Amino acid sequence: MRLTLIDIMLTPCPSIEMRHSVTTLTYLIRKVLDNVLYSISSPRPVPLSSLVPLLSRMPFRTMYPRGWLPLYNMVTFRPDVSYATARCKATHQASILTKLQYAGLVLLGAAGTSSIFSFLLRRIELNRQVMERYA
């Protein structure tokens, strides 16, 4: 059975799998993407002095987490996120990243094909000019 990053992060004792997972290039790229998307979608920082009155009235917001949340933040820093919520949100975010990955590969392939086609057309044109010059 192949374990996904979601399964590894959410299992009770994932030390061996986690140790291997954090060294892979795909994990590091995902972590960078997670942090970039989190910084874009997260609310702006609020000064602590303005939070004191709010925190004295309400212990912690318990509504469904909004925006992009890295899996690590969901399972370690968010007491309002249950296991089921973290798993559901992580699965949804993983599917979005997979779609973005495919879109990026298609764009990269199209750009590569376009550049190769352009190079070949220039090469044919140069060969034609050389042939005309010496004919």
C-alpha cells in the first residue's frame, strides 16, 4: 500500500515514513507552495494589543478553517481543526496542487514545443538563405 503525505502526517507514529518523506524533492516543493499559498490567502498580521480584548471574550474560533492551510499548521497549531477536517482539507488541497502541477507541465511542454519549432524554422530559413547565396 502506497502512503500519501496526508496519511503520513496524520498517522500516530509516522517517524520512519516521515523521515524519508521530508527528504524528497516533491515534499520540499509542496512545502514551498503551501507556504506561498498560505501567505497569499491568510489574513494580515494583527497587533497583539488589539487581540487582547477579543481573546478575553472568545477562547478560539471554532468555524471551519478558511483559506489555504499547510498540513503541518493544521495538525500542530490549530486546536479548532479536527482530524477529519484536516484530512478532508488536506485531500482537497492536494487535489488542487495536482491539477496545478498538470497545468504547469502542459504549459512547460507547450513552451518547449514552441521553442523547438521556432528553432527549427529559423534553421530551415538560414539553410535556405545559404543555399540561395551559393546557387
